[in-house]
Amino acid sequence: MKKLLLLAALAVSLAACADMTPTQQRALTGTAAGAGVGAVFGAIGGNAGLGAAAGAGAGLVGGLLVDRSRQAQDSAFQQGFVAGQQSR
């Protein structure tokens, strides 16, 4: 029964992400991953809550930095594509 509830919770949370922008998705992914890793390291250090909070903040910043990088790559690709089309 617990596995079914966990699977249902996962499915609902994934469905909720369908209407998010790529920036929001990357920020959420970074935050969740950072909180998970931070909680593990915090538990080892004796304070899982503080570790999760610090990890969530670091993950959010990381997710937003990844988003900036992806946006720059997409912009450079589009500029190169347009330049290539104009040179024909």
C-alpha cells in the first residue's frame, strides 16, 4: 500500500510540473536535488533540517545558473542559424 501511495504522489507531482516554464522546472529540480543531498550530509553532521535548507538554497542557485547557461546556448544557436540562413 505504501508503494502505491508513493507512486501516486510521484505521478501527481510530475503532472504538476507540466505547465511550468523551463526556468521554473530547472529551479525546482535544483532545489529538490539540493535539499535531498543537503539532508543526507546534514544527517551525517547531526542536523538534517539545516543541511536540507542549505542544500535547497544552493540547489536553487545552481538550477538558475544552469538555466542561464541553457538560455545563452539557445540564443547563440538561434543567432548562428539566422546568420547561416541569411548567407545563402
